[in-house]
Amino acid sequence: MKLNETDILLVEDSQDDAELAIHALRREHLTNDIFVVRDGEEALDFLFCRGPFAARSFEHPPKLVLLDLKLPKVDGIEVLKQLKDDPRTKTIPIVILTSSKEDQDLVRTYDLGVNSYIQKPVDFEHFRQTVKTVGMYWTLINQRPAVHEITKSAGQGL
């Protein structure tokens, strides 16, 4: 897969949860272009086209970021904050997919501009159905502004 063709960036440090999410998305034929990173630092490098992902382009952002909160190196809240603070990445839909039951996490992520917050279901089938629904909405139904419109607006200071 080419990195500039990523539909979904899955930021997940749990191998089991990542495999389950990928399986659910591919089983429903929602996308084949899923890229997985295991920590917040790698997610930021991917999305900001730096380090090992310097060959990526801001003109081809993922259609969706599925972001866990409890991550090594840089936590999900900091990843969310940096993405929503930058005009080049602020319109990328970000869905928190976490096991956190902390009300403060929910409130903080919405304050920072998250698009959706989902607590990971424990049941396998419920988890699969949740990921399927999220993937379908954000990759097929949701409409976003074109990237050139985003960068044009950012250049005008809007």
C-alpha cells in the first residue's frame, strides 16, 4: 500500500484490538487502505509527514483517524490536540476508540475538537459492529471539504 492512499489511520498499541478492527473493516469491504501505528509519536510523524513518513503528502490525508487514548510515547489526547491545532490537519475526522471510562477523557477530547468518542465494547461481536458502523459513516457517508480548500483557507488566516 502507498502511504498517500491511506483511508484509515489506526493508532492502536494493542495488537489484538488492531487486528480485530482491521478484520471488521475489511470484512465489510469498507477499505483495504488501513495503516496502523503503535504509538502517538509515530501517529504524529505519519500525519505531519515527517521522519520515516517524510515522503507522504498533506494533500492526501486519511479519511479517518481511529485513535486510542492510552498510548506509549505521546498519549492520544496530545495527538488530538496537535492535530486540531494545525490548519493542515484540523479537518481530518478523529474518532477516539478507547477502553477509558474516565469522564475527564470524554470531556477533554470534545473540548479539543474530537469528532466522536467511543468506548471499546468488550464483546467481540459488538466491537466488530461498532468498528463497522464507524468505518462506514466516516469513510463512505461523511463529506469533508477538499484539501485544496482547506489549505487555501489556512493561507488566508481563516
